[in-house]
Amino acid sequence: MRVKNMPVITKIAVQKKNQSRYNIFLDHVYAFAVDEDILIKYQLTKGKELSEQDLTRVQHEDEIRKAYHSAIQFLSYRMRSALEIRAHLQKKEWPDSIIDVVLQELTIQKYIDDLEFAKAYVRTYANSGKKGPLVLRRELANKGVPEIKINEALAEYNKEKQVADAIRLGNKYAAQNKKLSERMLKQKLEYTLSTKGFPPEIILAAMDGINYEKDESLEWETLKAEAEKMKRRYKKYTGYEYRRRMQQALFRKGFTIELINRFMDEDAEEG
């Protein structure tokens, strides 16, 4: 016997823009839309009566499916950590109760695996040589990967490879900054490798393999090029004040006192 006033499905229509979703009409009025799998699971057919409990259950599960598809689309670009997916769904304003169900389903289906995600992340950036282990550790932690899984992932990035990557990065930087003095280049190399996430012991080992040292003639030519710029800057000064300012400026650039004084003496003789 039919329960009084229980709504009846009077029409089911596939959506034009999404062939896997169906619009459900109750008593000739549009009521809600569901995914095809929900339609099949709950045997939603024309003429079927739906109780309040039925409506609540169907619509709640459809919300889960929509959140699930949103997560799958987010994952389609690259692997994600569980925290990244949670943040993405929260941004879409899905409640935590639905997000928890989605994350559980994604984990069961192996779409989420923080260890595999961490390993892939380390391989990607370690192979490119753009990030050292300290940066990788910090970034993985920020993505919500547990420390024990970070340690396991980073175990594949051994010290020998870290040194090789640091040397490669260092030589590239040195080649791009030939105009720097040797001392300044060394300082900037160490700073750059540090910001890339290489620990001190790796940087120390790598410096032996980086071609940053200059012979005296090259350092002399580098100093003269810098000194000519300084001369234009301090041309309004004379005598002791001019010499003092030139010496300080060139020393800050990393040149030795011996080379600086040599230039100042030669420059004075030419003047």
C-alpha cells in the first residue's frame, strides 16, 4: 500500500552537458540530479516512490560521488598527497564528513599513497637537480606527508647523488657569474646551494668539484672591469678619500687587498 504523499519519480532525463548525470523529477517537478552509478545502485526508475530517508540517502551519496570526481580530476594532473586533496575539497566547500569518505575510498583504490607520492616527488626534483634534501623534506612536510615516509623516500637520494647534483648546479652558477671575484663567487655558490636545500657537509664536499677558482690573470682582469665601474662612481672624490672608497668597494666585491692595492698603484701612476 502506498504511503500517503510519498513523492514519485515522474521523469528521468540525461543532462545535456554531462551524459553520466541524470535529472530526477518528482511529481513532475525537478528535484535533484544524480550520477549514473547512483541511479543504478538505488534503481531509480520512473514510477518509483521515494521516502524521506531514501531522498536523504541518495542525495548524500551523490554528494560523495561529486566530491570524489572533483578529487579524481585534481589527481589527473599529477600525484597528490592526502593533505593536498583534503585542502582542495575544503576549498570547494565540501564538509569534512564527505571528504573523509572520499579520502578513504581513494586510499583503498590506491589513488592516494603518501609514501609513493613522496618517492615520486623526490625522484622528480632530485633527478632535475633543482632541489636538495632539506628543501624536499620541508616541502613534503608542508604537504602533510608523515616524517617516517619522508625519511623512507629521501633514503633513495643518497649522499653521492646529492654531491653530484650540487656540483652540477654549482658549475652552472659559476659559468653564469664569471664576472664575480673568486671570493665573492665562492660565497654566492655556498649560499645558492644552501637555499636549494643542500646540507653543509654536502656543500663542503661539492665545492671541491666546482670550477670556481680563478688564476691570478683572470682575477686581475675581473678586478679591472669592476674597478672601471667604481672609478666612474667615485670620480667626484680625490686623494685619500677616493682611494679609501675604491678600496672598500672592491673589497666588498671579494677582491684581495693585494690585487686592490696593485690596481690603485697602477691607476695612480697612469693618472
